[in-house]
Amino acid sequence: MSEKRYDDILLISDLDGTIVPRYEMISEENINAIHAFTERGGAFAIATGRAPGAALPYLEGIAVNAPSIFFNGAMLKDLSADCVLESRTLDGDIWRDFAAQVLFRFPRACVEVYTADDCNVLTPEENDDPRLDDEFYNVTRRPLRDVEQETWLKFFVCDAPVNLTFVERLAKELGIDKISTSFYSDANYLEYVAPGTSKGDMADVLRAMPAYAGRRVVACGDYGNDVSLLRTADIGVAPADASEEAKAAADRVGVPCGEHLIAWVLKEVL
């Protein structure tokens, strides 16, 4: 019997909480499944909130053979060619004003501005979220004035969930909500990207490229920032331990993150 081919499939997967358990790496079972998928003609991409540099350590030895989505949809990059294909930015002085207000009103928050290569942390080290030390972020600690003239791709606030509701209220007061897309990537992570920006929107850009046109899109994700990706896919898959929002958006619910979701997708979905 001949081996199954995947020439008609574009598989896009989130990392954290989907195929990367917290503070762990991608399992050997998932790595082997990705290899089997790409060797048989499948196109594999990732879609993450991370910057490329913070994602690459997880992908060592993995055949990511399609352009991938970073900053929750603000960048599409071909990793093999080290080439940015599309990016969407946070433009205007209003973003600098918003950052200044957040820094002033929420002194215990961890506030981060993402540029193309760096995670710029604007707050003191004692405010840092633990993931900055444990998850390969290229951290540069800088005051707001030093990043004001740079190109911003994502604005990120980590704080207690109740405080983040007040950050959202501030965003409405300043009109930020009208010039951005915002979402939670965890209960205490609130993120802002350019308007009309999401993993799902950038996945549509990817699937329209000639190399991937006509392929069915299978997408995997676990949290609110993955909902648009799950909905735009032909088949959306959430792990069993995903958020209720992600599971509601998915067509299939698979095994938990720690039990090798990509291997499950190849066996049970494809």
C-alpha cells in the first residue's frame, strides 16, 4: 500500500499551548509527524504571537516549508529565505501616548513593544513575566523614549486580569480600539496589533499565494488569539485543554497539548 500524500494540505499550527507545552519543547512524536507530513508533500507553517527569533529555538530540525505568521498576524515571513513577505505596523503618535499612559497608570505591569527583531521591555525587571527568562525571548530593556521612533508591530501588556480590563477602558478613551485589533493570548496577556490584523487574516494571505492556492487549510490553535485562524481554516483543530473560546471555534477537538496534537491530526483528521 502506498503512503498517504499531503500535496493538497497547508497545515498551520500555533506553538504555545498547542504543540509546545508550557516551559517544554515540541515532542519527538510531533516532530516525527511534521517530518512525515512535509516529506509526503505537505506544506507546514507556524502561526504565533512570538517574534521569529523567539520561535526559532523550538523549530530546530523541523521542516517549516511554508511562510509563517508572527506577532499574531502582524508579520508573514519566509524563514528559509529569511525574508519578510508582509508586515502590518502600529503607526502614529497615539501609540506612544497610549504606551506612556499605560506605564503611568499601571506601575506593576510588564509592558513590551515588539519591533521586527526585538522584544523591547519598557518596565523594570521586577515586573517581568517569567516567560521572558524561560522562553527564548530576545529581550532589550529600554525606556519608551528610545523606541518611539522605531517601527512597532505589537504592543503587549502583562498584568492581573482585572487591571487589563482598565487597560482596555483606557484604549477606548484614547480611541486606540478604533485603530487596532486587540485580544488576549492568555488570561493576563493583552495584545494590540494593527487594525484588521490577526492570524486568520494573514493565513488568508498565505493561502492565496500561488504555491498554496487550492490547498485545504488545516489549522491548530488553543486560545483567543487563534480563533480567527481556526475559523478561516477548512478544518480548525483545538487541543482538548484549549480555551472554551478556541474549542467553540474549532471543527475538531483533539488530544491535550502534551499528547502530541500534530501526530493526532495526521491520524484522525488527515
